[in-house]
Amino acid sequence: MQLHWHRRDIRAADNHGLSKAAADGPVAPIFVFDTDVLAHASPPRVRYLLDALDELQSWYRTQGSDLLVATGDPRETIPAVAEALDAERVVWNVDYSGLAKERDAAVRLALDEVDVERETVHDAIFHEPGSITTNAGDPYSVYTYFWKKWRKREKPSPYPEPSELVGAETLESVVKQVDDVGIGSLPTIDSLGFEELSADILTAGTDAARERLESFCEDAIFRYAEDRDYPTRNATSHLSTDLKFGTIGIREVYEATEAAAERAESEAEAESVEEFQSQLAWREFYTHVLYFNPSVVTENFKEYEQGIQWRDDEEELDAWKAGETGYPIVDAGMRQLLAEGYMHNRVRMIVASFLTKDLLCDWREGYAHFREYLSDHDTANDNGGWQWAASTGTDAQPYFRIFNPMTQGERYDPDGEYIKQYVPELEAVTSNTIHEWHELSELERERLAPEYPEPIVDHSERREMALEMFENARGDD
Ligand SMILES: Cc1cc2nc3c(=O)[nH]c(=O)nc-3n(C[C@H](O)[C@H](O)[C@H](O)COP(=O)(O)OP(=O)(O)OC[C@H]3O[C@@H](n4cnc5c(N)ncnc54)[C@H](O)[C@@H]3O)c2cc1C
């Protein structure tokens, strides 16, 4: 019998580790609520995780098996369950983040001590860290070169669902032998120490992820390149939380995009599909960056000789967090985050630029806030996104490229539709006026939208201050 340890692979289909385990006999599945991981979690992700596990557990039950669920330290639970099951081997999919790497090394040692074999396989991404390198064998720090190699590499097909599973009765007998392992209902969000979710996040689980993928590949994927930057066009896949928790496999996603490419009716449509695939490659690029540079979680990737003297004004930071900066597109984005645990990519770039280059606030503050509120928070992608915007990352935005939040709003939300959806105080204001909000007199702003805050900073002034801050950091004269 084999034990499969589910982690960021909350699914039965296209699961490399699970199908590998099943190739050698009946499989028993387990999920452990790791207390160290929970310390970094937040309600949107715990809610998604619980719902996704509920769906997976139901699937196992329809197959006459069940999902073992434990809370505690996997270093203790995994060997204890493996022993109680008399398992030959424990299989799991690699997690590339720093905390997981340390934990998994300790679990391997603990399994050695009880003489249980273990095997880890690559699953979450197509090409594992170290498999796409420069000709000198170094990891890439420039995305374009990485992408050129990534797109040419062969991509495996989805893995089949496991066919042979350990029966529920056998699993029940294990529960009696090992503390903190259960099989019945999953813990509640409350019992895990989190508040009930206030944001309206997307439905969790494989079924919902598959629906999102299918609907995206029917139509939007063919317009993705043109429309992806416009938040009201519903032009992106919304698969980020599913990919974060692995409720859908990357091979299944890619296969659907390849099928779409075959249906493309023009070169532009085929290129659009490829543009989407290149976002999947960004995800892998940032996974590699984090793997080879674990310090980026807290440190700048790019060194500035003199260090960056961030300004860090608490009141301004609080206004940014609450969506009360008086810059309409920024406030709309920040309020979308609070309301949905999600924000459109273009708007993430705008709010991140505003925080770091208008408020001159350290990107780590923004990252911490995103980590708290995003349902799709993924250390590699979130960190990559923040360090890109702050001009401190690998292949980042040059420091002198500073988004003007008004022209960004005008370009990507010309009718102010997105802004009005999340900033109802501006409902009655015309889009032209919204896009020149900072140029109106205080009196006029007060007359048009008395409830909406005044701009907390002057963009042109702050732009100059940001340039100076970066030039000082570079040691420029
Ligand atoms: C400051 C900032 C923070 C971000 N934080 C996260 C995060 O915590 N988690 C996260 O998954 N993405 C993050 N992103 C990247 C991007 O904004 C989201 O992946 C995207 O908005 C999710 O929506 P979607 O699934 O509809 O994307 P789609 O456009 O449909 O893209 C498909 C998938 O490709 C991947 N992807 C897309 N863009 C990027 C990118 N720039 N970098 C890495 N992977 C990408 C995601 O897995 C995404 O689901 C961040 C970007 C910025 C600028």
C-alpha cells in the first residue's frame, strides 16, 4: 500500500504524485493542516482550501475510499500514519518554497528512521528549477530568454486519476491508532483560528476550476492578448487560486490551450493563445527565481549600492490599504481586493507602482497586505510582482518608469466602469472628469463627490521624489 500526501495538489486528476503512487498498488490519501503553514495563511485562502478539500474528500468517498485529515506537524504525522498503514512508500509532489523545502527534508529523515520509503515528483510546474538554464548552466534572470526555451520544451500530457484506492474501513482503523488524525468532517475555519471570510471569493475546487478553464478557452483566450489589460473585459482565466492550490493540473490547463490553438481562426488568435501560455511560463520563471534566491521573500533581488530610503508614512499606507487615496483607479483596485480577495493584473501593477513610487513606501508593506487579502497569494508570483513594480526584482520595471495613475485609468478603464463598480462615491461623475480628478479644484471635487477622499499626494511631485530616492540609492551624482 502507498500513502499519497496531498499538499498544494488538492485534486485527483492530472496529479503526478498520486498517479505515480497508484501505479504500484492501492493508495491511501492524506492531507495535513501544517501549523507552520497556517501561521502564514489568511481567511480567503483557508476558506478556499477547506472547500476544495471538501470536494476532494467527496470524490474519494464516491470511489469507496476517504481522505485522511490531520492537524499538526507533518514530521510526526506522516511517519506515524505510514507506520499505522504499514505503507511501503509515501509519495508527494515537490513544493519549491523555502518553508516547504525545510519541512520536506525533515519528513524524509523521519521516514528513514521508521524505514518507510519515500518518493517526490515534480507536478506543479512543467519544468522544475534547474531544468531551464543559460548555456553556462545558471538560472535565468531575464524572462524573455527563459520563455524562448520554455515554449520549445516538450510538455507531458495529463496524468490519469488513480484507479486503486484503499478502502474507507482500513483508513478508519488508522484513525484509531494515530492522534490528531481524522476522517470525518473537515475542521471549520473557526477551529483553525481564522475569522469567517468577508470577501466574496470564487468557488473553490476542481469542478469550478474546470468550468473556468473551459469557458475561458471557448472564447476569451482568442482575445487575451488584446483584452487582458482591461479590467472590465473579463478577458483573463481567473485560474490563479486554482493553480496556487493545485485544484487543477498544469498539464490539463496547457492541453486545453493547445486544443484552443488548433481552433484558432487567424494568426492573431493563435498568438493570443501563446500570450496566455507565456503567462503560465511567468509563473514558472518566478518559481525558479524564488527557488534559487529564497532571500527575495524579505530582501531586494537587485542590490542598490546605497540602499533605498523608503518613506513609509503610516497614514498614507492606511489610506492605500483602505482604497481611500483619492486616486480612483488605485482605490478601485484596493477595494476589489478587499471585496473579492482578487485584483485584476493591470490594476495590481498600478496599485503596486502607486505604493512604491507615489507613496515611496517599501514594497514589503504592500506584499504583506496582498498576502493577507489575496486568495491567490503565491509567494513566488506575489513577490515577483511586487519586486517588478518596485524596480528591485529580477527583470523588473526600470526605476524611472513610474505609472501615472490617471493616464493608466484613462487608458485601461476609459468609461470609468471598473472604477464606478468599486468606488460608488464616483457613480454620478462622468468618466472624463474621473480621469482628471486630481486637476479639479478642491471645491469642485467636493461638489461632485462629497464622500470621496481628496488625493492624498500630488503625483507629479511624488514622481520627482521617487526619481531622487532611486538615484540616491544607486549612488548617482
Ligand atoms: C504586485 C503583484 C502581485 C501579484 N501577486 C500574485 C499572486 O500572489 N499570485 C498569483 O498567482 N499571481 C500574482 N500576480 C500576477 C497576476 O496579477 C495574477 O496571476 C493574475 O492577475 C491572476 O488572474 P488570472 O488567473 O485571471 O490570470 P491570467 O491572465 O488568466 O493568467 C493565467 C495564469 O498565469 C499566471 N500568471 C499570470 N500573470 C502572471 C505574472 N505576472 N506572474 C506570475 N504568474 C502569472 C497565474 O498563475 C495565472 O492564473 C501578481 C502581480 C502583481 C503585479
